[in-house]
Amino acid sequence: MRTGAPFEKRRGDTVKHQTMVPPRSNKTSGLQQNTACIRNICILAHVDHGKTTLADCLISSNGIISRRLAGKLRYLDSREDEQIRGITMKSSAISLLFVKENQEHLINLIDSPGHVDFSSEVSTAVRLCDGCIIVVDAVEGVCPQTHAVLRQAWLENIRPVLVINKIDRLILELKFTPQEAYSHLKNILEQVNAITATLFTSQILEKRAEKDTDAQLDFDPTNVDQVYDWSAGLEFTDDSHLYFSPDQGNVVFASAIDGWGFGIEHFAKLYSQKMGIKPSVLLKTLWGDYYLNMKAKRIMKVDQLKGKKPLFVQLVLENIWSLYEAVTKRDKEKIEKIISSLGLQIAARELRHTDPKVQLNAICSQWLPISDAVLSMVCDKLPSPLDITAERVEKLLCIGAKTFDSLPQETQDLKEGEYTLAS
């Protein structure tokens, strides 16, 4: 894995290298001393699901590249063969700053390949990080490498968050209605959670098998009163925190190429002020089969017989679909009305541009900036290095096939030092 070197071409060298200097290095140095505000993360996905485009958007938020170049420059694909082939082949690292609620965070980000041929790069990236962003294409859904990276994250015991990317394709390519898109997104979320459930079940069964083996070794056939609890309560283990759910704040819906993304907490805060409903109530009901009963002024479960639209469709997706329709149909009056209602300041040059994508990017990146949504989720939901688990400490300290107990005492003492630091 490489972190980049200066843009230069030496004699006989066919590969261009690129410096990735952390922005505002003086602040970065200070934040390195505040471990609680550090997030070491990687971006994982199937090939062409939008990892590098998402990385570009996050980098542009620090002013390292222009917002207009995000998705086109592929900043972290600094090798010449990566630019030619349009895929990431080597993992790249960069440090970013993000301010959330007046607290500065240092985000150490690794962009990893998605192609199966470079899976060793992914393994290295996962081993180095404390959390990861899983990116899934909204059209292609869960693919083979999605399974692989979710499994790697699980085995390394790092916490994941989810970005469902390329939602613009549901609008422009598949021509889905907001209701159809909602059903499609629900299916994708269920597929991803099904993989997590399978991994969790496998872990539980492995632990149970180990316990069964120990019980058989300890079993005394002469003791007729001996009773063994074969279940050991493992099937009652609470696994709700392991799954992706928008109301838990660990899912972002996005279109990285158009520069927008959001978690439902954004709309929960927005509509709580307009509708006079508590944000906590909207947070629980914006995703799922809930609709607003205007007569009773209450949020209720969807009654399919009445053809009601879920809140997510009515309050979120329909607004996004309306914007895309106005821009693609070049409805100048409607575009101006949307911009005015959102309180945005769009440059006249971008509004006059002949390419609808430029207009969409200009409006959406101001309305729902993807960098804010993703980095905010990272700071809230992914752990700092202080939160490293006991299992990971032992795993990182072990070399090759050695067990932790076989390591020198000095090395084992490092584990205690890690725990003292974490506590």
C-alpha cells in the first residue's frame, strides 16, 4: 500500500506519483495528539460501485481539489495504469479534517480496490482501520465483492457503516417512481443485513460448537445428576446493533457523482420545525411503512389498501425526484422556485450551463452535501483508536500462526498498555 509521492516523472519511470499532503498540517499535527477525535477508516465496495468518486467528494470538502472535479479527477488513483483503466489497483491513504458540533476530527481515509484481483490490498486496508464505509450501487445492489468485504470487516472486528450510492441511476436510467425506488432501496438494505445475519449466526454456531466440545470433554458418565445447558443462551444474544438501519444513523443515501447524500436525521430535523413533530419521532418513522394522517395530525402505519405513501417517499424522495425532473426538462421557472425555497446561492454561470449534470451538482451539493452526511456519520458511528477491542489487540500483536500466549512477555505487556490507554 502506498501513500503517494510527489508528482514527478523520473527517467525510466512510467508511473506518476502524487503527493497527498494533509490539509492545514498544523491543525492535523495537533489533532494527532487527541486520539478520541481520530477516525481510521477505509472505503470498501464491489468494483465500480463508486468508492473513488466518493473519496473525491470527501477530499473536495477539504479544498484539496475542486468540487467540480470530484468524480472526474479520481485523485487517489495516482498511478498511470489506474487512470487508464479507470479502476483502483492500489490502496491510497489521505488525512482529512472535519468539524462536527465545534469539535475538529482527523479522518485518516484509505481508498481500497474493488476488483477481486487486488483483494490483498483490501485485506491490508481493513487490518489497519477501526471502521469502514461499505458502498453499494443502488442499481446493481449486493455483488460478490460486497459479500467479501462485509466478511473481511466482520472477521477483523471493525465496525461498518453503509452508503447506498448512485441513486441518480434509479431516476435517470431505470425511470423508477419514488415509490418503486423506496421498495428497491428496502430490498438492498435487507440483502446487506442478510449477509450480516449469516455472519452472526456462523459465529454463534462456532462458539456453541466449541462449548459442546468442552462439555463432552468434561462430561462425567458416572454422575447421573450432571446437567449441561446446551444452548447456553447464545440464541438469545441481542444482535440488533449489528444491522444497518437508517433510523440508527448508520446508512447514507447518496449520488456521489452528483455530489449529494443524506442520512434521514437531516430531514427529521428539517421537518420537525415545519410540522411541529419531535425529531425523535420523525427519526423513527421516516424510514419504514409510516404515513402522515393530515386529518388526525398523527403519524400512523401505512395502510396499503388506501394507497398511502410512506413518509420517506412523501417527504424525501419526491422532493429529490422533483428537482431532477425540473433540471432534466429545463424548467427554468421551477428550478428557480426550488432554489429559492431551499435558500441556496447558485452561480449564474452554473444555472446557464447546457449540461444538466452541472446544474444538478451545483444545486444538490449545496442542498445535501455528501461530505457532510458521510463524515458526520463516520464521526458518530465509527470508533476511535481508543475503542479497540481486546480481540483485535491480540490479533494485531500476533505474527503468522503464533498464538498470543506464545509471544514474548514484553510483547504481551503491550496489550496491557493498550488496555490502559483505551480505558
